[in-house]
Amino acid sequence: MRVGLVVNPNKPSSKILVPKITSWLKEKGVTVLDEPDVSSADIVLALGGDGTFLRVARLVDPYDIPILGVNLGGLGFLTDIKEEDVFTALELVLKNDYRLEERITLSLNIMDKSLFALNDVVVSTVKVGRMIDLQLSVDGKHLSEISCDGLIIATPTGSTAYSLSAGGPIVFPHLNVILVTPICAHTLSMRPLILSSKSTLTVTSISGKSMACCDGQVKLPVDTGVPVTVKTGEHTIKLIKFDMSYFEILRRKLGWNKRANQ
């Protein structure tokens, strides 16, 4: 087996954990690959937070390689394996005692450029403190013109990220839908919208330059009047999972079922 390692070096525990993981895997006869070579791995280990996982997803998107996310701090919806459980998880992986969850992705197209997103695509104003007027169409049919700070177009996986902070719903990750969540829309009637994953969305700024951002990591400036097209990506991302249910993750990460101290 070949295991790729992609690490967030800014996490303090990574400096101790990565050598331990590397040594442990080699003792098991596993070939360990660094980030530049993960395209030839059988699985990839993302060590860090959700940002690291999103970076790995972008790396492996064309190669159909499963990802195991290990949380080294922070909330970590995608990196749901605790640091202290990493070797138990790896033992199960080596025994093929795991399941795969497939998550839909998004493809962003601006003129001749195409980008990938697992969580979300955000089209927003480039001027802090100023609104932007965006025109939204679905499958070529005009939906609305929205005065807002921006629009979040998210997958179910991304429903617990930026979209949730902007008032969007939590969506079960296996559903084939796309979320549209406005950011500070200047009308109380503009609410989040759930569409079929077969939909093609077009967002066009009609009041100035905008910025398109994929997963909070890759950004492209967009001129006024240039359409931004978003649709479901060609490939899915495969997550390595064990016994923990999605609802258990929600309870643990969001603190549900906990009473405030009286």
C-alpha cells in the first residue's frame, strides 16, 4: 500500500506526530509519499484541519483517491479523526475495515478558467463595507437580482462551513443538492435556496468588479458583466469513514445535547 501524507506544518503537534506516523507505516511495509507524489497514492492522510483536507481534495480530485482526515486542532468537520485515534484508524485502514463516503463537488467556470471546490464557491464584493448587485440565473432562467455582500454556492459538505455562518441550513452530506446562501442580502425576503445538483447556476455582477473564491483558498477577480458559472463537478471526493455517524459528528462538533451550566 502507498499512503500519501499532506500536513499543515503550522500545527504544533504535526512536528511530533508526522515522524511517528511515517515510522509506524514503514514498519508495516507501507510506502509513504510526500505531498508532491500523492497522485500515485492508494489513500491520502490529511493532517491538520478542514483547510488541509480541502487542499488535499483539490490535489486528488482527478485521481479518485480516498482521503482520511486527522484533526490537529479546531472544529474539523472533515478531519473527524482525533489525533490520539490516528493509529487505531490506520490499523483499520490496513485491514480494509472502513467504508467510503462519496461527496459531490463544484466546478467553477469563468471564461477560459475552471476551478474545483468541495465546500463552496463564493462570489462577493471586493470593496469592504460596500454591497454588490448580483444577477442569479438557474439553468438559463433568471431567478433574481440581489443586493448583498455576496453569494455562497455550497455543496451539502459545505453546508456546515461558510454557508452555516451566513444562516444557511445543515444538509445531510449524501444528498445531491446545491445550496445558494446570500451574504447580508439587503432584503429580508431573500432566503437560502436548495436546488438540484443537476442545476447550472450563473452569477453575474452588474454593479462592479467581484471576487470568486473556491473553498476559501483559490481566488479569481471577475470583471463587471462577466458570468460566473457553477455546476456539479465531474468527480466525487471519497472520504474514509468508520463507525461514527454524521449525526454524532454534529453533536460533537456543534455541542448539541449539552445543557448550559445553571
